[in-house]
Amino acid sequence: MEKTYIQITSGRGPEECCRVVVLVMQKLTQQAAEQNILCRLIDYEPGLSDGCMFSATLSAEGDETALSALASAWEGSVLWVAQKNPFRPWHRRKNWFVGVHFFAPLQAQQVDERQIVYETHRASGPGGQNVNKVETAVRATYLPTGLSVTASDERSQLRNKQLAKERLLMRLAADHEAARAQRERDVWMNHNTLERGNPVQKFKGDL
């Protein structure tokens, strides 16, 4: 079994794009299941309305060939042509785009685990009440960057610690991927804004 991460992002777009993030996630996970790929939502940034997300990150586990085929089918921009728009019914725009990016999990040996600090605390339920009296929730913090994640999904403190570690490594990998993508965009923008007719060097010769 191989594992990869999938990030679906609205690109900080309007609420329509945030809704499409959720719709695309549903379509993608449905296709993944048909290919015996197990997808789990492990991190997300909620949108401003119910059923909307600015971004969602999934873990995907399955056969290497199937994962590769899934990436080939989904990597890049995804268009959703809206038939109805409950957010702005009067809006004439129908085409909404989100980005889908696949990236490899960050291996534990790629970070200094001595720089990860774990703290336990009681899991909280609705209204802030404690779910139980045992400190089963775990917060993992990566000291060099200050990045912190919490896991309280399981009743077991050990399982929550493992889940917190996985989420932390995933977030570090996602941040690394975002920085790489930004560098590529910067290179493209530099190319796109090239000042033609004002060269700092001029050459003549055969190619």
C-alpha cells in the first residue's frame, strides 16, 4: 500500500469556490473508492458558510498504479459549471475553479523529531465541556516553525499522539509544497512581466 496526500484549494476564492472544494472532494473520493483507494479527510479550513471549505487535505492509500492514475486524472485546475448559485443567485458567472494538488507525505526522518513537543489535554465537546476526565487529546508543536496541530478524534491518547504526528508532518509537507508552488508562480510572473524592448544585454548569433 502506498500513501499520498491530496490538497483541494479554493485559492482564497469566493464562497462559490469554497463550496466547489467540498463538491470536488466528494467526486474525487467517490472515484478513489471505485479504484480501491481509501481517502480520509485529515485537515481542512472551513469556509464562511456551511458546506464550504477554503481548503481540504486528504490522505489517500492504495495501489501505486491506482494512485498514479488518480493523480493523472485530477492534478491541476478543476472547473465546476454552476447550474444554480444559492450564494448569489443574481450573479451571472457560472464557471468556478479550484486547484487539486498531490504531494508525497513528509517522512519522519526528514524532520528532527526532537523538535516536536507533545502536550496532552482534555478533549472538549460542544460548548466547551470536557468530553472525559482523562487527558486523551494531544497537541503536537514543531518548534522551529511554531506550527501546532491537535488530535482528539480517538479515545486513546497513544492513537491521538500518532494522529497528531501525522497531521503535523502533513502540514509541514503542505507548507513545503505551497512554498514550491509559490516559487513557480513567481518565476512565471517574472517571465510574464518581461520588459521587451529594454534588454540589459544584447547578442547576435546562431542558435
